Amino acid sequence: MKQNLQSIQPVIMWKIARDEWRYWFRSKLAVVALLIGLTCTMSTVVVSVGDAFELEHQRGHAQQQSEQTFVNQPDRHPHRMVHYGHYVFKTPPPLGMVDPGVDSHTGNTIFLEGHRQNSATFADQKQSSGTTILGALTPAFVLQVLAPLLLVIMGYGVVSRERETQTLSILAAQGLGYGNLILGKISALLLVAMLMLLPLAISGIVVLSQGESLLTLSLFLVGYLLYLSIWILIIVSISLWAKSNSVSFSTLAFTWLVLCILMPRVATTVAGVMVPAAGKLEKDFAVAAELRQLGDGHNAKDKAFVQLEAELLKKHKVNRVEDLPLNFRGFVALKSEAEITSILNRYAEDRMHEELRQSFFARQFGWLSPQVALRTLSMLTAGTGLETHHRFLRETENLRFNFVQRLNQAHTNKLNYIDDMNRNKSEAAGQIARISAKNWNVIEGFKFRSSPSKERALQAMTPLAQLLLWFGMFGLFLRNLQRHYS
Amino acid sequence: MMRHLVREWRFLLGQNNVVILLCLCCALSSFAIYSGHQEIVAQHFTIERLQLAQQQDQQDILAKHKTPGSLAYYQFHLTYQTPSHLSFAALGDRDLYPWKHRIRMLALEGQIYESDVANPELAYIGKFDFSFLISVLAPLFVILMLHDIIANERNKGRYELLVVTASGSVVLWGYKTLVRFLALSLSMLAPFYIGSALNDVPLYDVLHVSILVLAYLAFWAALTLWFGRQSIFAPRIAATLIGFWVAVTCVIPITGNLLIEKNIEVPKGSEILLLQREIVNQAWDIPAETSLTEFVKTHPEYRVYTEMSEGFHWKWYYAFQQLGDQAVAHLAFDYRNAILTKFDLGGYIAMFAPPVLMRRQLSRMAQTDVISALRYEQSIRDFHQALRLYYYPYLFELHLFDESTLADMPQYSDFARL
Amino acid sequence: MKRNTQTLPISIDAQQLVVTLNNKKILNNLSFQVSSGEVYALLGGNGAGKSTALKTLLGFHKPVSGQAVIEGLAVSTSLSAIRKKIAYLPENASLYPHLNAFENIEYFLSLAAVHKTHAEIKISLQQVNLQQDAWQKPLSKFSKGMRQKTAIALALLRDSPILLLDEPTSGLDPVAIDEFNQLVMSLAKQGAAILMVTHDVYGACQVAQRIGLLRDGALVGEFVADGGHQIDTEQVHKAFTAGVID
């Protein structure tokens, strides 16, 4: 007898849910599992929030120091400062305290200097002790991998235990509607899920105070709730379908293994095989070959700049380079840097594009595992995914180009050409070929922010769709399992 | 004995869910071996391509730069670490630590920490290789296969009849367990054997890995059986065992890691770079004699050749590059040491976390762990030193530099693996 | 109480068995003997201790005091040797549902390290009257009576001198019960000692030479068949229900 929506009675649902909780309280296994699960969530949230604050402080301090050091350099030849370079540090975004994402695997320091684009170095993972296998115990990990396991351990018997003790047929004979039964069981498990999400919600307040927008925070929390709800639907479906408690548990444990432990790694492995990306080093050779065509920017007499020299002479209507109103070496440095940068940027964009294609491929596995979908949603919303790292690379590149060119500009306008050409003749000559340290104020304060919340929310739409599909699928599946009940 | 094995094997074939699990294990193992193999093949090809590109690059540079000073400045040298025979089974940290590097004669400390990272999003999740399958997943499969052997019979009311009929508990449970255990182990090892053949793995290593895998899985099987006797509720047995698995796979390693992190001071990598930068850039501002005098302290053979006729000489330039390296040598040493210490301490933690222990063993055998990465780093340092020793006589004008001397330039080679 | 004067060797000897489970005394100085060639029915209501008694003889429960001796061997010391001589028919006779009759029997015989040919198994199945078209069907398709027959066929093939039967006729229809009784009696004639635990008074009287009345873990009465006649059902029934009404 199919039950229609009108006969859903919240009171009956509530009774079913309460009975399930009573069963759990009397089951040693359920109580122990629940306590361990809650302890895990709580402790990871507390530790992560603490760590995030410390990290922000550390890196912010290092950033400040780096800026100070640059500005405090003495009078120098401007090109020395181009090679002296500047360090920038990446600070994690507010939600990064819950889901640090790729932060442990990207470097968090970049050295910005002229003529080169360096990669980020000193990823934290490189100096870990190598004991962790499944990744760090972040709140994200606990909720994505361990929380479903907890739900499985508590909920594997919601319907199958009734079937085994044959109370299910008694309930059915008494007229308990299918909808009421299922919704009641779901509610019981939903309460467990909410308890697990509570520490996360509380940390949300901290996150908001750090400047995260309500939109992304809500999307983040909704994603996690949706994910755990999907698991609840899976658990109730299989518990209903299974003939016995042990079949239910084995099937659910196996499902958890496949969806949460296996699938994510299969996704990255397949992505690596299907979309191979050449390493940076290989590209370096191609880059070097192209750069060699440009000529050496340190040498104003290089053949490549002959035409440039001719044009400039013509423009300023003089016959000798020495008579130009600007420093030709500095001018060459400006030009050269611009050309090098455009080549380097081209390669960098290609590489980032390639990485995105790989990630995109891996994220498609979200259609095959809700955990992959949630992980993507979580990283994108929090701003700790690949896109944000690329944004960091682009912003630091802008910073680099700007300060280098400003230095080159100072080189062109503030340093006399003849002094410059004579700089190596002697010690004294070297002292003359310098400009004032006041010119070092070209570094802007750098604070990296992840992309605006609307942009992140938009990026997260695909994984959200994946989660909604899963939800819909199992919701439908559950409706159609009614024949297993009556 | 054979009869018993055959009986239980036939019995096993009749149980659909077990057969499905075995097929799945074999499929997963095949996938892991296949993708690992592909990765290693790709790495070999990459090295070949890099070597070709390097040759081309070298020719171009040699054509353009003739003096030792500028040659040393512009020429990049390729260094790399070929994957070992067993790498296909345990990719280890090869996607975390670089296994290829281009360096030139400038200060090494400014170059050596550059990383050629793979896609961080993929590296952060990690790859699915044979090592992961055995260390992390296989125990779960063992648990699922063996946890309800006894409880199942109790539940179905066959327990007493079986115990009374069987001529001994070994005949009854021993063979059942053995057949399942062997079937599971072999379903996962078979693809590994195929992979080993394709990768020319020495027989000794194949045996070694087989014994490790069997011993590891036997541990889990014994644990499962012991728990399996305690209760008649199969789900309870399995849940407890999975809880134990979570403890040794997540909780203990992470707690151990935290303890190690809190107790071992690692100099910040950025400190090394910053200090080195300071020293090198300072050298431009101080008198050249100061730098050269400092340099001569460690290279007394060049004492008479430190004359500077102009403001810039390549010999002075490279001298202060070396001084920069020397200034941070202790920090770099501490950094490296700290990593090694952490790794060693991780070994103690691993004794309480079998999956970690297994993984470390396999990575060690495949030479894809941090020890190998540090060995590679050391080989780069050694090569860089050889480069310096080659160039200095020419830079300080002890000898004349021409075409014939190019033949003596050190070439990097991937030395025989230990 | 009359005692049988024929001297047959005693196969099963329960001597003052005291067994406690969960701090509750289930068997209270239980003593009885079963001779070879004899069918002994242990009669009792729910909770009287019948199954416990049987399981103690099988070695699953350790008595606090007293001992069980089977074919001269003590259960406490020679369990494996004793088990080789016992064929056991559990309540509900559940075998492997995914295997057919042949496969089930072969499996259990192999466990017992007993080798029987296909032909011998066939004879056994015929002996228990299991219809031939059912022999290749998996046991999940069998009725309870058919499963019972398969289990009995297995017990027969063990060639054991001792048979322990736990509620063998519960859930069987009258025809099956009759067939079963015939089989039991013929086995006893061949010299097996058969201990049957049941609460079916009528059935017990039909087959048993001796009936022991079990109440609260102790034997409160024993009935012996007179020569070739059956034990008087009314008598036993009265004694059985007497304690309940009191």
C-alpha cells in the first residue's frame, strides 16, 4: 500500500526516531562509536583553529619582515635590487582552518626576482615525518571520511535489526506507514549527523570573524550537511534491502571503503594517466631556448638591441648612446624584462591550464563518489584548491613584474649611463654607480586574499550538482524500496 | 591435507560474495600495478627526453659562450634520479620530492630547494599504488572476508554440528581461513608478479616483498580471527576491527606526527634562502679583497691568484657565491638532519601502526622514500662540488681554458643504487 | 521404577552433572545412563535443561562437578576421541543452504575425515526416503522435513555408535515423524546408543526403551519399556504435566 504525503505524521516519526536513539543508548558499540566520533570532530576543530591562527601570524610576520628588509637595503645599483629579489608568503584563507586543502603540498613561499619565475618552495609536507598515510586529521577529513563510518556503525541496523527480530512485520501489521518508518529512521540518524556538524558550525563563527562571507560559509555548511544526508539515505536503503544485520553491515562497510578510501585515489591516478602533464623542467628547456633568442638583457651591446638603439637615437635626435637623456642600459633592462616576462607568462599559463585539466578530470569522479564531490566543493568554497593557488601565482607574478619594472625605470632615469658603463673599472667607480635607497619603496604590502565569494560559490556549483544528484538518486531509490517493507 | 584444501576451495567458490570480493581485489591490484607501471615508464621517458634536450641546450650554450666565467653562469646541468626496479609498486614520495633538477654553478643553496612539483591537488590526495592497496586497503578486505567465519556458523545454527563433526578445530577453521587468506593474498600478489617481470625486478626482491605482504596480511588475519571468536554478532566484530584499523591508520600516525612536530625543531626553509641571499648580495657592497681573503681560507691553493684588476671578475663572483653557501651550510645541515631525525622517529611510531610500517618498508625497498630523496640531494651537492673544482683552476687562471678542457667537464651520472 | 535387567554395555554415562550458566544452576546433579542398542528419551519442558545436558555431553559446557563418560572415555579429557564416535543432529538441522544434499554431506564427511563413495551416500539418502528429484536441489529449496532427512543421512554415514538427537521431530509433519521413528528404531537394533532430547511425549513413547523425566536440571522420574511393548503414554504424560499443575 503506497503511502502518500498526507499520511506522514511527524508524531509517529518522532516516536520511531526516539526508539532508535533508545536502542543506541543501550548498545555499547553505538555509544562508544558516537563518543569517539564527537571527540574527533571537536578536537580537530579546536586544534585546527589554533593552528590556523598561529600560521597566519607566522606568515604575516615573515611577510612584514621581508618587506622591511627590502626597503631597508642601502644605496645600490638598481639592478642588484632586481636580483636581490623579494619574498612573499601565502596566508591561508579563513575557511582554510577547517579545510586546508592543497596548502600542505604547495609551497607557501615564493622568491620574486628579475628574469625568472620561481615556483613556490618549502611545502610543509616535505618536512613531515612521513607517518601519515590518509592525510592530515583536519575537520574536513573527519567529516568526509570518518563521519560516514560512524553513521554506518550506528545505523547499519536501523531497519535490518527490526527485520531480524521480526518486529518489522508487527509494525507493518499495526499499520505503520512506510514513509513514517523511513523518515523516522532518517531523523534519528540526522540528529547524529548534526551533532557531528556542530563543532564545524561553531567554528563558522570564528571564520566569519576572520572575514569570510556568509554566502560561502553557508554553502560550505550546506555542502557538508547534504553529504551526510546522502550517507544517511544510503545507510537506510541498504539496511532496508539487506536480509540480515551482518549483510547490511558488510555491504555498508564495503561501500564506505569504496566511496571514501578508494575512489579519491583512483580519481587522481586515472587523471594522472589520462591527462599526463609534463613537468616544469621539460618546459624549462623550451623556455630557455626561446629566451636565448631574445638576447642578454645585461649586455646593452648585444646584437639583439642594435635596432632598439637606432630607434632611440633617432627619437631623441642624438648620435651617441652616451648623449641620450636616459640610461640606455636601464632602457634595455626594461624592454628585456617585458619580453622575458611575456614568454614566461605564456608557459606559466599553459602549465596552469594543464593542471586545471588534470584536476577537472579527477573532479569528474564526483559523479562516482559523493566524497570526491564534497572534497571539491569544500576546497573550492574555502578557497584552498588549485584555482586559488594559481591565483596566488598570478598575483605574485604581478607583484614581481611591477617592482622589477619600477626598479628598471629608476635605473633608466636616475642612473647616469656613463657612470653605469664604468661601474666595473674600480672600487670607487662601483661606489658611484648607485642610486638612493629611497627608490626601494616599490614594494607594495602584499596580502593574499582568495577570490571573491561569489566567484568561489559559482565554481562550487558543479560539485553541488553532483551532491544533489546523489541525494536525488538515493531518495528515489528509497521510495522504490517500499516493496521490501510490506 | 590436500583434500582439506580442495574441499574448502570448492566451498569458497560456491560463496558468491567472497568470489566477488576476490575478483575485485585482483582488479584493484591490477589497476594499481598498471598505473604504477605507466608512471614509471613515463618517468623513464621523461629522463630520456630531458637528456636529449640537455644535449641540445649544451651545444647552444657552448656555441655562444666561450669564457669559463660566462659558461659557468649560463650553462645548466641536468641531474636526475632514475626510478628503481620496484618503484612501480611503491611510488612513495616521488611526487613530493623532486627527482630531477637543473643546476648551474651559482650558489647551490639558492637552487636546490626549487621544486618541480606535480599538480598539488593530485599530490595532496595521493596516488593509488600497490603500496597503498596492501598497507591500507588489504587489511579491510581481510577483515571483511574473515570476520564472520565463526559468527556466521553460530548464527545459522551450524556451529555445534561443525565442531562435533570435524576431526579437529584446525581441520575446521584452519583450512577455511587458510584458503581464504591465500586466495586473497594471491589475488593481490599475482598482478605484482606480472609487474615485477615487466620491470626486471630481481628475484630476491620479489620474494622479499611477497614475504612482507604475507606476514602483514597474516597479522591482520590472526587479529580478525581472534576477535571473531569473541562474539556471535558479526557486525560487532567487524566494527571493532574497523575501529582498530582507523586507530592504526589515522589516529596513531597523526598523533605520533604531532608529537614529533612539536618536539623537533626544523629550521625554516625560508631562513636558509634569506640568509644566503643576504650574504651573496652583501658581497657586492664590501671590498672584493674581503670576500677573496675569506674564500682563500678554504682554498689556499688560489692565494696568489686573487688579484682584481677591475671591479668585476668572475673569480670573485663565484668566490662569494661559494661563501654564501658556506654561510648557510650549518642551517642546511640542520634542516636535512631534522628531516632525517623526524623520519627515524616516525619509524618508532610505525611500530604501533602496522600500515605505516608496511608502507615505509615498501618505500624503502623501492627507494622512493625521503632517504632516497636526500641521497639524491647529496648527489647533486657532490656534483656541484665537482663542478666547482673543475672550474676554479680556469677561473683563477691557473690553467688555460680551451676546447680540449671541455672534455674534462664533470658529467652527472645516476650512480649505482645501493 | 523398574530397571532393565539385561546387561548391555553402557555407552553414555552422565554422573552427577552440575552445570551453571550465567550464575544459574541449569543441571542439578543429573545422572542417567544409555546402553548401546537402546533409545533413551530425555523428556522435559522449556528451560528444564535438555539442550544443556546434550551440549554438556558434546563437550560445549564444562560441568562444575560430576563427569560425563562416553564409551568409557571421560568427556573432560578425551573430547576429540569422543567426538569421532558421536553423530549429532542439532535442532533445526540447518546445513548449508547454497549446497545440495550431496554437497552438504560430502563437505561434512570430509571435515570428519570420513571417506564415503558417491554410491554409499546415495544409499544413505534412499534409506532416509529423501526423494530423488530433490538430491541436486540446493537446501534452500527444501522443506524442514527434507532438511532433517539430509542431516540424518549424514549421521548415518558417520557409522557412529552414538547418536545424540536434539528435538528431532519438532516442526515435522506426522508422516515425516513416522518415517523418522522407523529409522531410529532400526538404528538402535543395529547397536547404536541413541539419546533423544524432546518435549514430544507421544513420540518419545513410540521409540524409546527408556524415558527420563527432566525437571529443573534433575531427573525426577524414569520409565522403562516392558519387553517388546511401548511405554505407557498416559503415565508419562501425567508425570510430565504433574509438576506444572502442582
